[in-house]
Amino acid sequence: MKNLTLLPSNNLISALDSNNNSTLETGGLATLTNNLKFAQQINIPGPEPLPTFTGRIQGTKFTNDLNRNGIFDAGEDLPQPGVTIFLDQNNNGQLDSGELQTQTDNLGGYFFSNLPPASYTVQEIVPAGFERLTRVQAVTVVANQTTNFDIVNRQNFAQIPPIFTGSISGRKFNDLNRNGRLEAGSDQPQSGVTLFLDQNNNGQLDSLESATQTDSL
């Protein structure tokens, strides 16, 4: 008669007698007799990895928040297309290499999909002449859900470069000697004549075109 030691393993090995009712645990001793037999090895698989469910951030970039509610209201607020929106991973306020980015569409909309559940900082490259009103804050993504986050800008007139203007002036007169110059005492000023800036060059005074009338001189 011999003794058999069952060594630890990833497999479960059972030693049964002829009546199939004497199971030995791994590491136990079994006495080999004519009545002892080994059951089939059983593979025990490891746990399956849990699936990763993702979420989404979407919103609208706009200005002219008339009711100051911080939410885009169609028909009242003005969308801002072509603005770069990004997820600021290191919270430095700048778009760095490797950070997710997108641009707002014609309706000011943007979105980031397939985001693992976490908190994200949604930043923007603020257009020239504007400043951000929406507070920079963490946006929480929940699995299988969409989180809406609108961003409001307003015009910053202090950042808009000054516009320097000019003027056009002259005299309207009847050039009696046909030299193209007004000569006092000989040429006759024409008052009450309408002069206008013909923006579309059609020779007619149209709506919204600037117009004035000559004075008595």
C-alpha cells in the first residue's frame, strides 16, 4: 500500500473510493488500494472582467444670455460656432497635447462621447473680444447618461481695439466756368440737395444707406 500526496494546483482534483463518497482535499493523503480511483480534473475559470460603461458631455456655446439663466434659449441667445472646447486634464486652463478637443458646430453645439465615469473640466479657447461668464467647474460623467453643460460668453469691450473713423466733406455748386473748383462770387452753391453713400453702387438711395442734405453754403 502506498501513500499519495496531492499537491496544490489551479485545478481541483478529487480522490474517490469505489462508492464515490470519499473526496480528499488538495494536499491530503490518499491510500492507494484496488478500490481507489481518481475523478476527472475540473478547470475553474477566473472571474470575467466587468464591462466598462461610458457617458457623454454635451452642451451649447453661446452669448447674449438675455435672461441670465446660464442655459441656451433658442430664439433669444446667440450661438457661437467654431469655438474650440477641450477637456482640461491637468486643470492649467490651456489646451495641451493629448487632451480631447472639439469645435462647436453652426448651432454652437459640442459633445464628448465614450467618457469613462469621472469628473472632467470643460474649458474653451475664448474668442477674441469675449470673456467667459460660466464658472469653471467639475462636470461629472455618469455611466450610460448624458451630462449637459452650456458655456456663456459676453463681449468684453475693453478687449476690442478702438475703431478710428474719418469723414467726407465737400461743397455742392453750379460750376459756371467748368474748372471743377468752387470760386466764391462766380459759382453758385446748391443747397437742399440730397447726397448719400451708395453702398451697393446702384445709383439709388436705398434703405440703411447714409444720406445728408447740403446747407445754404
